[in-house]
Amino acid sequence: MLQFIDVSKSYGKRQVLKNLTFTFEPKKLYLIFGPSGSGKSTLLNLATGLDLPDAGQVSLRSSNLNQLSEDQLATIRANNFGIVFQFFNFLNSLSIKKNILLPSYLVGPAKTVIVLT
């Protein structure tokens, strides 16, 4: 379960999220949509620990992401989230296949095998 509890986030004077409280339940599908600048990317960055809220708490299975180290957050991302960035973040020195498989090199064999032909 992923929870946002009274979460707020600003960039400079622009408040993107204000007092957001929401629970993402396991095994349910959620759609996040809205116009550019409405906070979609901010919400996802907070959910994965790529960014931290200015106020409130983001928790994954009762672990408060706000209180974890960068190494702990990286482990949580590797084991719990599949992230496809809006802008390509490929490593130029690796093939496309190796870029896709990079997480499995870092945390061990994946449960799902991706085969590119």
C-alpha cells in the first residue's frame, strides 16, 4: 500500500501539491491525468522517492520514505517500481537491450525476462 498523508510540495513560490491525502491500494489500477503543470510528475516522483515532500508523509508498506537514506530509497525503487521516464535516460555506452536489463544486473535476475530480437 502506498500512502500520501497531508503531502504538500512546492517549487519556489509555485505550490504543486497541497495537503494531498490518498491511498493507492494493491492490485488496483490508477490513472493519473491532468494538464501540463498539474502535478502528475511530482506525484510520481514523490511516490518513488525521487523527490521528497515539503510537508506530510509518503509511505510504502508503512515505511516512511521521507526518513530513508538514498541507498534505502534506491533499493525500494529497484524492488517495487518500474519507471519509464518521459525523457530518455539511456546510458549511451550500453545497447538498448542492456539498458532495459540494467535493473536486473543491479538487483539480481528479474522474475520477468524481456527478449528483444
